[in-house]
Amino acid sequence: MNCRSFRNQLDALDNDDLPIEMLVHARSCPECAAEAAALKAALSLYRLPDLVGSPDVAPRVMALLPFVPAPRRSVSMGNWLVTGFVIVFSMVLVPLLAEFRALKAVYGNVFTVSLSMALGLFVTLYAGAFIMSHLDEFTRRLKEREAQHGRAA
Ligand SMILES: [Zn+2]
């Protein structure tokens, strides 16, 4: 049996039990075995009794969990903007502090340069985190823009 005939027979199956020749193929072919397992899981999910009518919801929710996408922790755009504003505001205010002037008087330009490098690194890390966490959104907007230009041209 090859993969194509395995999958054709899998689609035509009436019950969950695989015939012996399909079991033999699934033993040697991990892709077909995974396909059969996914179909079996989907069928068992489909055959679950109605969630609303059942007094015991927990086992059914547990059965649904593998099919639910993983939750993503998201920070709102407002929080990102407030944080960025605080960072920039701090960078503007730091040279005005009396402590900054006192440290600059003691250590000279070494202090100014190293503080600038530290703040620059901080801003770079912040911008990197912002971009990495919004890649999906940027990609979606870029595709929308390309689609609009494709229609206009
Ligand atoms: Zn196969």
C-alpha cells in the first residue's frame, strides 16, 4: 500500500478501526499515521455530546483544548506608546539633572559617552521588542497595501 491509497481508504472509512493493511502502512509511514491520528481525534471531537446539555463540562473542555490556538500575551498599542514616550522624555531630562552635571564634572566625557551608549542600547532593545511583537500586524498591513497598489495599477 502506498500513501495515496492509504489516504483514499482513510477518507472512505466508516469507523475508527483501520484495516490490517492500513495499520501495516501506518507503522512504517509516520505522515500517514499522523493523518490517521488527526482524523481520529477530529472524529472523536465531532462525536462529543453537546456542551450545553451536559452537567459535567470539564472533560469536554479538556478534549477541546488541543484544538484551541495557544493564547498570546499582548500589550496594547497605548501602553507601547506611553512607554516609548517615557523613554524619550527621560533621555531629554537626564542631561538637565543636577546629578548628571555633577557626574559629568567628575568623570568628564567618558560619563556622557557611556550614558549615551547605554540609553541608545535601551532604545534599540525597546524598538526591537516593539517590532518583533508586531511582526504579524506589520506583515498584514504590508499585504493590504500591496493588494491596494495591485488594484490601482
Ligand atoms: Zn504513507
